[in-house]
Amino acid sequence: MSKETVLIIGSCGQVGTELTESLRNLYGTANVVASDIRKPESAFWQEGPFEIMDVLDTAKIAEVLKKYQPTQIYHLAALLSATAEKNPKLGWRLNMDGLFYVFDAALEFGVKRLFWPSSIAVFGPNTPKLNTPQHCIMDPNTVYGITKQTGERYCEYYQKRYGLDVRSIRYPGLIGYKADAGGGTTDYAVEIFHEALKHGKYECFLKDNTSLPMLYMPDAIKATLDITHAAAEDVKIRSSYNISGFSFTPESLAEKIKKHIPNFEITYRPDPRQVIADSWPQSIEDIEARKDWGWKNDYDLDAMVADMIKNLAPRYKSQGI
């Protein structure tokens, strides 16, 4: 494995931070090149190679690939759902043009394998809400969802036409404690833990009964690594795979948190993100991922809540909160 060189584009986001850590543990720090539009000051990002790179800068992409000759690329740079709705044209340009630039550079420089994440945002108002299947109506009504659905089609196209080994999973809402959420519709499920520990209360931007599919970050990283390291013949779907962890509402999550923080209070003030959430599935079926490359989540809702509080509580205790 030491002969592999990995490039992560958009490494400093919620997924990228933990994926970088996992890949460095797997391949060695020197063999994992992190990149983003700016370099954070934390010590972690000083430990290994880091390139400041805008995914819309084709010359810089070529420079980085020529310099490091990566065998694998994880392309994570994107404008997420709520943020993209504020700037739709930038959302399209970053999410789609950036994808094309990475695809074409990967072909030019002989990259063996490329991972690109899709999202449950590819589904829409006419998608089945419960146990949403792998193959069904997909009519996204957000810029983010439209770019992810389009990206899925191009993943399959580049694999079939050019032989590019692209692999993808549809992330549900992601919950983790190592990095801040990145401007998505499910961000409340991360924010709520910080506010519960800091202030004992949280005002949620979704309605109390809004059920959405979620996944704990260790499972999201596991799924990402599982599909990228699966044998090529086992990756039978080249658009993107459904994966599922658990579903919950803000109200049910608050009740779980109260088991650890009894005085916690939650209130609700829905904002425009509610419309996006209402168009998404309430639960996901992931039979194909489990059958094809052995996907299996480790965390259920109770285990996730306990682990989030266990890892976040010392941070706020050390700050005197």
C-alpha cells in the first residue's frame, strides 16, 4: 500500500478532515496529499503535504497531478445544499465544472481510481419517501441535487466510455465531531450537540417531525474506504450507491440527547432549509451496497449520540463551559 499516492481535493471540510486522517493512517502521512482553497492553521494540516488549490483552476490541478502523480483521487470539493441555493450559478460551476476538470485530469495523468460523493439530494418530491430504493424517480429541485444527479450520470459515462474507475456513494446527512458542518440542510444534527453542551438549549431550523436519513461519520468514512478498496468487478453500479445508517427527527434526537443532558431544551424556527428537507427521503434502502461490496454500518442512533457526547464534552469542559 505504501506505493499508493492519494490526492484529496476539498480536504478541509467535514468529510475531508476525517478522511485525510484515515488515509494517512492507511498509506502513511507522506503519501496523502491534502488540498483545499486555503490551508487551516491547525497542526494537523502541517504534518503532511498540502497544496492550496481551487478546483476551478485547471492549470493548478495539472501542476499538482504532475508533481505528485497520484494513483487515487478523492474529489470532495462542492457547494452544499443550503449554500448553493444562495448562489445557484456558483453552485453549478463549482460542482459541475470542477468535476469535469478532475475527470479529465485523472484521465490525462493515468489516475487508477477516483472517488466522488453524491447525495440523497438527488432525490426529489416524487421520489418514494420511505425506504427509497436504489433505482427510482429522481427529480431534485435544488441546485445541489441537480448537480449531484448530473454528476452521477457523468460518473457512469466516463467509466463506460473512457474506462475511468470512478466510484461513488450517496451520502445521507453526516454527523461528526472533528470538523464543523459545511452548509447543508442536515447541519442541525451536528449543531445540536454543540449547543446542548455549551448552552443546554438549541433552536432548530427544521420542524420537530422532519425525518431524514443520517449516518455517523466513522461509518461514512468506512463506506468511502470500503467502496474505493473493493475489487472493480464488485462495484456494479457506476453512478452512485445508496447507503443508509438510521433515520430520526429533531424531536427524537433531542430525546436521545436528554438521556445524557437531562435539562436540554429544544425549540423550533423552520427556515428555508425546511423546503429542501421536505423534498428528501425519510429513509433509505441500501440492499445493493450491502450485497455488492459488503457495506454494513457499525453505529445505530443510540451509539452515535453517546459517542458524540463522549467526544465533545471534554472540549467544552476544558473551556470552562
